[in-house]
Amino acid sequence: MRTAARRLLVGALLLGSGAAAQEAGRRPELAYQLTEGQNINVFVRKGPSAAHMLLRNGSDPRILVAFPAGNSGVGLWFQPVAAPATWTLDAPPQPLTLEDGKGRPLHGVRAVATVAAPRLQVKEAVLSNVRYLRDYQAIAKYPPEVAAKAVASADGLTWARDRLDGAPGYLLRLRVLEGRVEDGAIVAPTNGRIRLEIIAATGDPPLTGLAEGELLNERAAPNPAARNALRFLSYREKFLAGSWRFNTYFGRDTLMSVRLLMPALRPAAIEAGLNSVLARLNAAGEVAHEEGIGEFAIMERRRASERGNAPDLDYFMVDDDYMLAPVAASYLLDRSPREQARAYLARSIPSETGQGGTVRVGEAMVRNLRFVVAQAQPFADRPEWSRLIAFKPGRPAGQWRDSHEGVGGGRYAYDVNAVFVPAALDAARRMLAAGLLDPYLTDADRAALGQAASAAQVWRTRAPALFRVSHPAAAATPAIRGYARTLGVPAEPGLQALGRGPLTFHAIALDERGRPVPIIHSDESFDLLFGEPSAADLDTYVGAMMRPFPAGLMTPIGLLVANPALAGDALQAQFTPAQYHGAVVWSWQQALLAAGLERQLERRDLPAATRARLERAQAELWRAIESARAVANSELWSWAYAQGRYQVVPFGAGRKDVDESNAAQLWSTVYLAVQPPGATTLPEKR
């Protein structure tokens, strides 16, 4: 290991000459910076170099650089410091290409930063796939096989190693410009400030960035922050879910982002997103949730006594299986000329399942529809709760709330069963009727898809009722008051809005015995975007979401994604403002509701009273969105109630927060297309 590190160091020292120095001096095609809580985040992309550098302030300082290439990264954690450390970026990251000790290219960045701290004692360095950096950040563990030792020199510290399979690996080099290296620590001069040159690089294969002209059309909102984040996360091979923690493909994130961004995306970008999902379908037609690539894939295959670095694809989620069809139908039937849709379906794309070869888009689409219809048929034949779509055995999650607590221990998620299954069946019906899939259908396929319309009707009318929860005001009021006291928030605004009527909502899920898990949630928004609820249902369920927290979900700084006021003490403890899917605000969920409200208001069959309620909800939601615009491109945020008002708190800034959010999140960029009432968007064909 030490010999390999020295060889890589020799290569790194080539930085000062030739092509590497020239590349480092060129202006990046994308460069921007933002600060969230205690994290300074800097993003840069040029050619084969793309990186997100994070400098952590506070009592637990760290340096972390994440690369879209291979979802790889390098991280350096320091021991806690007595006085909070404060970073200053003197020279922002510049792209560079250098050689390792074997003459192979590494792509990365160089930056110069100063930290106000008398001494930084190295705690641990992790150079590998970002999944292992995430593990170390969360539980202080990573596989010993990927360990890298520091090589000290007179002016700095270097960590470097090859990838486990011998391919070009990873480099982190700190050159001390002001201060000194002493016993594995970096010590400040008398002014108490350490100045460092930071070089970080990866040998994993780079991705091909989508240029701005390929990505957005003229209708996209002029939002520089969202445009920057989307550009950093958008590549011809795939869209990345979020940085720094999820710089790779996620099926659900891609599909929902493509659907919400669709009015602002160019066809090439929409097709890049759909292609990435279709290319990763398994033989049954299921959508891959997440891909494990690079060194993570190598490790997983070794643990299974296999060789190679083929992607490790996770098919354990169930919601994305039923998202693909309605999103694809929205593009093929509502936004594309017929011949353009036919040409797209006939195109061949590389398979990304590790099997090699290519697949035609239309064939892959039929494979997914075949799966959807087969899975939906049991409930269509006999609509009982036990025949709903359940999470897979042994998995605590199966939809977007994919933390352990996500749906409160439920097994049958509301959004999957009440919204996505009928939406997928309806999409199958529409595509079959349009004739777009004819070249790819067998007689058996036509017969199966021919049942989609009747199956969709059963699911749409029978599944939602299984999730209905209704509490009389006399029972709901004391529970809401008690919950409000535990959080230190006022209960009266929500109770006044509730009045004397019952508190009625759809449960977030059913448990293993078919009993509703009584958590008020934001997933009703999916039905607004993908379904056509009755006027009575719109009045009831939009009203439940928009009621002021803690009787509903609405706060002045955003729509919360969960409210466990009626769920009892045990679940309330799992859905706090410090939980990833607790009483927190997710940016894209607000955009989802905004897009759903706009879609419902396009209808011509709604009573005037219902339309007026939706318009009031729309106005209130957009006021909340605008109030937290500074963090809108973040993954999520928490809150505090102080001085008589709700205040935004970056998620991950609090000691009790279970994790930190991504500074760039794919589905938080959707406000480029989801715009306030009156803004111009591309019309949908009807």
C-alpha cells in the first residue's frame, strides 16, 4: 500500500508542468458555490473533471470531494476541535488531469483553503466509492480492504491507492502552505490559521456532461441556482440523484425529476433520463432503484465470490416499477409528435445490467408494462387489502420514504397502491390504444395489456378506500394539542381550521395486518399529478394537507412531509424534525404539490367552490415556497419554532439530525419547470 501511494504521489507531483498545469488554468464550464449550515459546497465541471468539494466548519471539521465518475470520492475527517474551525476558500477548485505513478490519467481538482484552527489532527481518510464515505460519516465504519495510509513529507500529507482491481484509483494530497506537519497533524503558525493546497482526483471513468443547450428549453425558469445544480447532475449516460451523497443513478429520482422537469427539458434530456431507466430493467421488467458501481460493485462481487466490476443493481423498491409507464406516456403521448415517438421507441440503447449488448426502447417498455399488468391482476380480480402491492420481504421500505422509519412500519404504501398502480395501468391502456407499441407486442402481450383499462378502474375505485382514516374532532383535538406541546408549537391555528368536522385523511400505509398507519402525509400530491380525484376527494384530502401544522402539514416555511399527531408516542418519536422523513420539508414534495394543483386547476369539471379552494391552496403553497427560496435546491430542511415563528434550519446542522442533506439534489431543481401561477410553461397535448 505504501509503495503504491508513493508511486501515485510521484505522478501527482507532475501537476506543476505540462498539460495538467494548462488544464488547471482554464476556465471551467460550470463553477458555483453555496453554503448550507456548516458546509461550504463548491461545484466544478470541465471536460472529464467534475467534482463537488465540501469543507465542513464547526467542531468536527472535514474535507470531502465527491466525483460523478464512478460515484467515487475522497474524504478526510479530523478529530473534534475545542473551538469551532472556520474554513475560507482562497482559490476555488479548478479542474485538472494528472497521472498516477503508472502513467494513467486521474481527473480531479485543485483548491487552496485556509482554516482558522490551531491544530488539525487527522482522524481518518477514506478514498473509495462514495457509499463507503457515507458509511464512515454515518457509522464510522468502512471496509478494511479500501483503507489508505498517509504518506508524510516535509510540506504535507498524501493518501493514494489503486482501485481494488488494479485500475487507476484515488488521490488526496494536502500541501501545507502555512503551518507544518507534526506527528500526523497539521499545526498552525502563530496566527492560528492553516493554509492548504488541496488536490483530489479519481481514476474512475468520467461521464459526459450534457451541455446547457442540450438540457433546457426556452421555457425554463431563469433560476441560476437550480440551473447550476441540474447541470452538475446531468450527463448523457444518466442523471445523478444528488451530491455529495448520491452521485449516481436512482430510478425513482430520475423518473420523478424527468416528469416534473418535462415542460422545461429538451427531448434529448428527457430521453437520456428514460434511457437510463430502461437500460437497467431486469428480465422481469422491474426498475432498478440504485446502482452500485466502481469499487462498491467490485466489493459486492467479491463478497459473492464473483469477479469483475459489473454494476450491482438494487431492485428492492416497488414504487419506481409503476412510475415508468405514466412518465413515459406523458412524453410519448402528450409531448411528442407521433413519428418522433415511434423513432424513439425503435432506438437501440446499451444495456447497463452488466450483461452487455443493446435493447430497443420499445421492447424494454413492453417488458415493464407486462410486469405491471401481471402484478396488478390479483387485486383487480379480488380487491382485498392482502392483494395490494406490498414491500418486498425483509425490506422496511419500498417507496420514496426509504429510511427505516419512512412509513411507520407499514407494508402497503398509499402512493404505490392508490396512485401509481392505476396510473401505470392507464398508461398501458393509452399506449396500446395509440398503436405505438405494435412492433414490440406479441399476441399474449396484446391480450394482457387489453385488460389494463378494467384493472385500472378497480384499483382507482377500491384501493384508496382501504387507506381512509377519519377521527372525530373530539378525539383528534386532544391528540393534536398534546403533540403540539411536545414540539413547543401552537396548536390553535390548525384546530381553528379543523373546526368541528372530522379529521379525515389517507393513511401513509397499511401494516402487515391491513391496519392503517395514521400519519398525515404529503403523498396525496401524487394523485393530483397522476390522477383525477373527485371534487369531494380534492376538498377532503387537499384540505388535510393544507391545514396548519400540527393539525395538517402546512407551515410558513414549507409543507411538511409527515405529521404523526394521531399516531401515538412511539411513532411520534420516529417522525421528529430531526428524522430524514419526519416532520421536515422536502423541496421536491412542495414542487410535486404545486404541479399537481396546477394540473387539477386545468380541469373543466370541478365545481366553483372546489376550484376556489384549490386556488387558495396554490397561493398559500407558493408563499411558503418563496419564503424558503434560499434552500429550495437542497434536498430537505428542518425547522425550529422561536420568537413566535417557524424558522428554516438546514438539515444536518443539528446534533440530533440523523444525517445531512445534499447541497445539489436532482428533484429539487424541478422549479425550473414548476413555476408560480401565471408563469409560462410548455402546454401538454390533450
